[in-house]
Amino acid sequence: MRERSPGLDIVVTSLASDAHTWNLVYLQLVLEELGHRVVNLGACVPDELLVAECVRHSPDLVVVSSVNGHGFHDGARVVTTLRARPELAGTSVVIGGKLGTGGVDGARDRAARLVAAGYDAVFEDGTGMAAFRTFLARLQAGVRV
């Protein structure tokens, strides 16, 4: 049996309405560089496919990325669907990117509402990667965030 690296098993995905891919490839490369194992589901992922793949892979973390500005509405629906599955109820799930079309206005409210919907963390566009890397390090260390 091959020894596993200490990294996390991570599913990276977009939302059903988001056709962007460069963000997903970037996230995959960053995560792999940090020693994590990544399954990249790609763009325009239907909710049912995301849930099925998460059940199949049983990841430590699901990273939802949005670029089209509909991340808030679509993301709230997706996390509710993920959390409804008993086998995914305890899985860490984060969302990031362009989550609204109004710019930074309302970002704090969007983040609070997404956390209330079930996300463990929200990384709004423009906040940089430092907070995300800190989240990953804490999760990898076994600290539930």
C-alpha cells in the first residue's frame, strides 16, 4: 500500500451558471503546490453532479469558485444541497471569487449570509490568497474552522 501525503483531499468546482475555468486551474495548481490532492470538476457543474462527486470522493474540503458574479445566490443553494446529505454534513466547504455584481458593497453581508447558509469560510474577490492559505493550514492541522 502506498503511503499518502499529509495533504488534504480537495474538490474544486464552479457553479452551474459559471463557465469560467482559469480560476479553477489556478486554484488546482496552488493547492497541488501546497501538497494537496485535487479533483477539479470544471465549469458549469450541476448541483446534482457536485453532490454525487463529493459523496464519491469524500473530500476533506470542497472549494467553490465563482467569477460571473452570481456566486452568492448559486452558492447559497449549493451549500444547502451539500449539507442536506448526511455523508457531507461535516465536510468543510468554502466559497470565493466574485460573489455579487455590486462590487465590494454588501460583501460583509454576503459573507455572513453564506456562512449562515453553511459555508465554513467565504473569500470575497480582492481579499487575496493569504486568508485562504491560512484556512487551509488550520484545516490541515486539524483545527475546525
